[in-house]
Amino acid sequence: MANIHVTLPGGKALEVRSGLKIQELASSQGVNSNIIAAKVDGVAVDLDRALSQDCSLNWIPMNSPEGLDILRHSTAHLMAQAVQSLFPGTQVTIGPTIEDGFYYDFKRDKSFTPEEIEKIKSRMRDLAALNLKVIREEMARESAIQLFRRLGEEYKVAILQEIPEEQVSLYRQGDWVDLCRGPHVPSTGVIRAFELTGVAGAYWRGNEENEMLQRIYGTSWATEEALREHLTLLEEAKKRDHRRLGRELDLFSFHPLAPASPFFHPKGAFVYNQLISYMRDLYGRYGYQEVVTPQIFDVELWRRSGHYDHFRENMYFTRVEEREFGVKPMNCPGHTFIYASKKRSYRDLPLRYADFGRLHRFEKSGVTAGLTRVRSFSQDDAHIFCAPDQIGAEMASLLKMLRVVYQTFQFSEMQVRLSTRPEHFLGSLEVWQRAEESLAQSLKSEGIDYQVNPGDGAFYGPKIDFVVLDALRRGWQLATIQLDFSMPERFDLTYVTPAGTEARPVMIHRAILGSIERFMGILIEHCAGALPLWLAPVQVRVMTVTDQQKEYAQSVFEELGAGGWRVELDGRNEKLGYKIREAQVEKIPYAVVIGDREVKDQTISPRRRGGESLKPMAVRELVEVLKAEVVQALGENR
């Protein structure tokens, strides 16, 4: 058998026999047991794969992002094997990986109980201990259809019937088999640190008209230590869940008569409006003008903008006097009308229009989640109309503004993604290439590292997405900046150049907080409900020790309120410890205690939210403490 040349990581070249399995090569090179797969010429494959031609080879460690993805997909298979061995007649459907975990959807007549989930975990451990070899098998698609039909797996048959390839791959472990592209771990014994984390209903293919399935979620890690750390973070995430905190802090609620559309209570409405006010203050400094645009437009507008062809499944429509109207999901087309309302000169540019108007988008009920995925919302939305040679300066200003905002909310880490042309797009390839190059150059000019996210741009232009890491190091996509050459063309927008000719402006779409609802939910979880002093709906609660201090407490309450501080008075005949604990549960930044000594000395005894007691002081001294904290948080943006 002829030899082939293999280039290993680091450039080392080897001559090996054709047909040598990657696992054998790994063993001969002393590669450690943490390797669970490999890349051959950039394509991930199983360690059991035989090498048949010259190639480059890279190892995939178990604890690498790609390795964890393979490990989790293999754990999903292990779970499915356990389920079917325990509950014969259950059908498997799909079992992909998700962030930090996996799930598998099952067709079963009844829901899985907590006791059954424990049995599944136990069975998974038994199967892992057997160290069953995971074997890849390729066969003709029609043969695979017959195989799964005999097994009674109608969902696998349906999947196979939609696959265009004539050859498909299966994976076997013991007497269990599944349809899968792979790659997978070499044996079940590799899977050691896993947990099943939840059960939910899920429609087949995510379509509400299809049958309801049972979905089991899980997670899998390279080590028990990593698993324990992840589960600890999950527990902390439950404590920080903005839906729970929203109820406990009386910020917002939902009602089935307005699905996925939040009701903001007085305290929640204050926070909501304060976020908008914060952005409005910045708009004044960065040269934005606020506009108000209609809620519904004749459907012709949405045809012209391209939303009808590319976005209508997410829109709401209505008919009025024989005309069809669409409720706006975005502000951008409306802003083009303001721009086009009069003749524009290069001297007018850039024009920056900001809009906090209500937007409505249809989201399937299966994907809505508290404030982070809603159907009715408002954005800190803005559109900049500028000349092509102004793009660089506008991008620099946007990036400066973005950094200021995230620093204020203490999002210290950020990841940046440049999303390029999607499969379905407006405009020419030349225009798209020009726009993508402009965004890339802007990021490079600002020294910002970024990753390219191929095919994930908006249908009208490429975009930059900014992902912030919260206190639990979870990533949240917040800001987006989109460069659009197509909409000015569609709406025939022009400006007069210095030479007296007409030219097209460029349209920059941007949001920094994004949806105010979503940002509020993310911020609540980031700070565990303990909103910063400047944003807290109640900043100070004044509380008495006994009824004897009510008169003085009332005067302190009035003095703080007259100074513009948001203050409450708790003069109830309750134990002081109870009152303090209640203020802590409600995340109130400062509790001011007034007892007999404070009345005598005309002082107050403040306590910070975290439990720190400050020295007794006069009310005016507390005001200075509060002012200093606000200035420190907002800095020049106060």
C-alpha cells in the first residue's frame, strides 16, 4: 500500500501508510488522551477515520470549543440511547448542541417525570461505563430509510426523505443507531461529566401546527470540575432571572391577553423611562435630532423598503377602508420620508434621526422569553444619513458613544462580529462588497478586534454586532451598526454635492441599547436586580425604630424628597431588623435608620444595600454621599 504525507500541527511532516487510522497516528505521536477528534484539511472527522491521501491534520482537544461541541453532541446520543432502552416505543427526532449544552426531542405519549429523568441519568452512566465503541457507518439513503422504517422511527424517515445526498452516515454504539453527520467521540467512556438540566415541550420543527414533542436539555463538560462550575453558574442565573426579579421588585408583569407584551408597573416604568432619558442626554452631545413617526403604513411602503419580501412573516397587518396596512417593525423606512421632505445639500449632512417609537414584531410563542424576546418594544433607534466620505468619522463617533454607554452600565468586556451578505439580499454584489469593506476598515481604524460572521447580515446591508459579557460571563448581543446603500436607492434619496450634482447618501442604522425591554432584562440580571443608585426607582428608604421618631423621620423624608431624591418613609410599627431585611430584598440602595439617638443629635444612620453601615451623619452629608456616587457612575454623562 502506497504511503501518503501528513502535515501535523506546527508544520511537522510525516510519511505514513495509506489507510492508517487517525487514532493510530495519535498513539504513535504520543498525543494525550484529551484529543477526541481531528481536522483533516480543515474538516472535523472521527479519530477512527482512515487517512487515504496527502493532507494536513490538526487535533481537536476535548476542552476546546470544537471538542466540547462534539462531546455534547455525543452526550445527546448517549441520552437518546438511554431513553430508548428505558422506554421502548419512544421515537427520537433531532438532538443538536446549543450554547453550553444540548437537547434531544422525543415522541412520547406522556411527559418525562423528575423520577424518570433520574433513571435516564443513571442509565447514561451505565452506558458510559460500558465504554461502547462509537462506529460511523455510511449507507445509501434509501437503505437508511428502510432501516429506520423497520425501527419505527418515522421522524428519522421524514428527515432522510428531505436529504438530497444519495449517501448518508449513521453512528452506532452497542445495539443503538442514529442518523448523524458526526464527528463523535471514539467511545462512550469518554463521556464522564454531564447533567440533565430540564424538560420542556417543543413542536416538531418548531412549527406550532405540528405535533408536540418532549425535549430534554442537558450539559456536558470535559471535567467534573468544569461541570460543577457551570452548574453553580446556572444556579446563580436562576437567582438573577429577570422574570423572577421583575415580580419580586414589582417592575413588570405579563398577561395572556397581550402575549409577549410587558406591562411596566410604576417602578418598572421609571427605570424604562430613565434609560431613555439617559440616551436622550447623550443625543444632545452627539448631534442627534429626535423624531416621531407613524405606527402603521400602507403596505406599499413595506414593499418598497423590501420588508414585505424579506420580513413579512414577522409583521402584523390590518385592513382599513379596503387598504392593507402594516404595523411598523422598524423605524428606518419612516425616516427616509423625513429626509426626503425637502431638498438636501452636502452642508446638511450628516443628519442623525433618533426615534423611540413603538415597534411590533411577531415572535413565535416558543421563543418569547420575559423581556429579552417580546412582540412589542421600543429601541434607542437612530439612522444617520451621510455622504460616503463621512462614513469613517460617523463610525468613530458611534464607537466612542457605544463605549461610553457600556462603561456606564459596567459591561467591561465586549466581543465584536462583522456580519456579511446573507443568502437573500437587496442590492448588487459590488455595493455589498463596498459596504463590508467600509465597516471592516472602521473597526481596524479604531483598533477593535472582530470576528467575521458570514451570511448573517441584514437583507439590506452588512452589520457590526457588539456582544457584551455580563457578570456571569454570558454573552448578549446589544448594539448593532448597519451600513445601507440600498434603502437610499429604493427611496430615491439624494443630496446636492459641492459641484452642484446629485448624489446618494449612505444610511447608517444603529442602536446601542437595542430594545429597551431587552436591555432592561439583561441589566437586571447583570446586577442581580441591584440597579445603580441613579437608576433605582427608590434610592433611599427612611425607617423608624419606634413610633417615637415619626415626626423627625417625616422631616428627613421631606428634606430628601425636596432635594430631588427618590425616597420612601417606613414608619410602620415593625421590628427594625424586619424593615432592614425588607429593604435589602427590594434592592433599595440606601436604608436610613432613625432612632432616639438620631432624633437627639439631629442625625441619621445610613446603611448601604450590601449591609455596610455608615457613620451617623447629617442629612446634608448623606446628600453629598449620594451625589458623589451618581457622579462616579455617570461621570461626564450626568
